[in-house]
Amino acid sequence: MPAADSAAVLAGSRGDLYGCLSARADAPFALTDAVSYVDGRVRRTEGLEMRLSDLERVAPALLPHRSATVRPIDWELLQTTLGVALPTDYREFVDHYPPLHLDDVMILRVPEPGDEAAYVSGVFSLSEEFASLSEDGLTEDYTFHPAEGGLICWGGTDTGDYFFWRKDGPDPDRWPAVVSSSTSYWWEHDGGFLALIVGLIDGTVEHWGLPPQPGPNPTVGLALPAPPTQD
């Protein structure tokens, strides 16, 4: 597929991508054709196991959004329909928090109680878009869920960056996080979901190819689905 056609794949499916990443209604994702700029540089960084309390320590503005009770997410349904279980640190976050944005830039995508199907649909929609770009050699050697070892998206930014897990083996708690930046980098963080976010906030993880946000003590707000587009 020519490069122009590859760009059109993403441009023509923005609605699916917006839905997958739960963009804020007041600032819809300006999803760029980030993967078009990949230049082969892959960076890898080591991470430590983190708990939700570690994220709340570096981002105390989270706490007003924390649910007083465990949110009734149907994890069994999600595992059945996705075909995989999701990492423990992510499930801990989702059990207590709705979709949120950090510093008005980074958006954390989570399932909502009773609407787990929308989350699953978003995962597969985005995987299909990236898989078509993978065929053109625009995603390094990465494949996308449900392929063996494929990436599953858990968030993004309003500058066209994407965050994934890489299904590296049967234990989801050992899956690394993968970053696809809009400025030409693909890189991995061995610590996974919480460790990457905490590291970006406290500065222990370099923002390779990413905007400087979220930074220390980030602002936190609710992330709402983007409004439907008009034909």
C-alpha cells in the first residue's frame, strides 16, 4: 500500500480511534499519523513493579476521582471477549478510577461498568488500523492483538502518541509497555502500565519522543468519549 494510502487508513477511521482512546469532549484527540514517522529507533528501559499507591503518591490530584468502592467491572467478561486477562496493576487502577487525563495530554483508557463491550470493540478497532499499517512496514516488527505477541492499546495523548502492552508470554503481569510516539520512536518499558506512568511523572523515565506532560504533580480530569462525527 502506498504511504499516502496508509495515512488515509488512519485519517479515515478517526471515529474508531477516538472511541478507543476515550478522548475528552472539550479537546478531541488530534490523532496524527504517528506511525508514518517511525525511523527504526527502538529504545528499551528497565522498570520496577508498582502499585496504585505509587501513582497516587506522585499524582495526588487523582484522589478526588477515586471511587469509594470497587467499581463493578466484569473482568470475566472482558477476559472472555478479549481472549486474554489484563495486567494486575491495570485492573487495580480500573477498579478505583474512571477514564482520566493527566495534564490535559495523556489519556488513560479504561472499561466502564456495564459497557465493557465498548472497551473490547475499541481494542479490536485500533488493532485493525495498526495491523494494516504493519503490513506496510510502518510499525517496526510489532503485531497487534489478537496476533501472537500482539500489542493492546491502553492509552494515548492528544499529540498522536500511543501506549500499549506487548503480550510477552502467558503472564500479563510481565508484559512490557510499548510507546509509539508521534516523533518517530518506538520503545519499551519493562515495568508495564503503572511503572511507565509513574516514571514519566517523576522523571525517572525519559520522555523519548513524547511531550513533557505528564510532569510532576500533574493535573487530573475526567476523560469523556469524543462526540460522534456528523456525516
